[in-house]
Amino acid sequence: MTEKAAKVQTVDEYVAGLPEEVRPVVQEIRKTILAAAPGAKEVISYGMPAYKLKRVLVYFAAWKNHIGFYALPSGVEAFKSRVEKYATSKGTIQFPLEEEMPLALIAEMVAFRVQEELQRGK
């Protein structure tokens, strides 16, 4: 799904290019991120939606069977015990599309990244 996304300029264009059945899931994730990071700017970075204050907080991307949620290494590490059931790598979590999205967890991870960035600025 992200091959087409590499050419988009806005998150709206990214969402519009996704299969119809995935769009509501992506819109819920988008809404969750924006609520957890008031004032964050939506951008496209590396061909996927990214949310930034001074620097990028999180990214996400829709793939064939999952949503890749990129909370950076610190975000994944901070929630290590709560993301054990998902496929993970250093800064990524894969949320399967056939399961309900863990929106509360996503919100907490975004809030963590916001606080991390605010502390970084001090």
C-alpha cells in the first residue's frame, strides 16, 4: 500500500489512496494521534503520515496486513511489556488489520513521545 503513498504530498492524499476498507482504521489512528498531540503538525515523511512538534513524534503506514506504527526506539522501548503480543522491531510495532486497533495504547505512546520531545527542548 505504501508504494503509491511515496508520491503523496498530504495525509488526506495518503488516506484517499488506500483501499476503502482500510480508510476508517487509518482515520481513527489519525484522530487518536492528533488528540494525543495537540498542536502537532501532520506531514508526509518517508512517504507516510508523520506527526511532528519540532521533530517527528510518530509515523504510521498502512500495509497489506497491518498498520506499521513507528513510535521511534524510545517509544517502543517504553511500552515494551504492552506491545509484546505484536511483531516489533527497534522503533516499529505492527498492528494486524484483522484485530481491533489499540487506540488507547496508541494515544499513550503518542503522549509519551510528546513529553519526551518537550523535555528535550528544556
